[in-house]
Amino acid sequence: MAFTKATKENLFLRLALQGPSGSGKTRSALEIAKYLGDRIALIDTEERSSCRFAHLYDFDVEHLDDGHPNKYIQAIREASGSYDVLIIDSFTHAWFWELQAVDKVFGNWATVRPLERQLVKAIVSFPGHVIVTMRSKTEGSVAKIK
């Protein structure tokens, strides 16, 4: 093993936006993305909700109706090399799929973890910027305005 001189290379943003449903994660992701690149891809697992912003932003969308990590991985690979920015809206459905697959049995994580790692690797190795949205709990997390 040998050390080499560190150099600045093309680095890509990896950003996660978290908030309760309706807090503006999708629109915020699209707003940020327009400053990062011209070609934007969006993986939509939120019942086609991203399309309500089609008149405001220029992006291509792929709708996923299944939160299986392999579906995400496939969509990420399809976008790879063709887009400057990838938005995953929302990563929450992959997590929901994992929790369902584990079914409250700790030993089942052994079968789920490899898929989870493959998904994370696909995101990290995407040759562009990646913005991921994630839901947070609604109750107790939103300030009430009187």
C-alpha cells in the first residue's frame, strides 16, 4: 500500500431532504436540481406526485409502484450516464419494503442487508448529483401555528 498526492476531482453532491408529507421535499429537490445540471431524472414512488411540478421544472420521470430495492437499482442504472442530477422521491418506500420483508424477525435482516447495500452502492456510484427525499413522522414534528 502506498500514499499518493491528494487531488481535487469531480465531486458530486449527495443530499437527503427529510420532512413530513406535504412539507415541500419534492419541489425543494427540483429547485436545487435545476442549479446543479441541465438534465434531471426523477424516480417517483409517490403516486406520480412529482408531475404536479412539470409546468415549473424540466425533468424526466420514472414511476415506481414497488419499493423493492432492485426496482430502485434498475432505475438508477437506467439514468446513469444520461442525467446530471438524479432525484429519488422517495427513498422511504425502499425502507418500508425492507421492514415488511424482515417482518419483525431479527434474523431476516441477513437476507435484506445485501439488497440494502447494493442500493446504497448504486446511489453512491451514480455519475452525477443525487438528491433523495425521505418522509419523517408527521405527529409532533410540525409546529402548529396559531
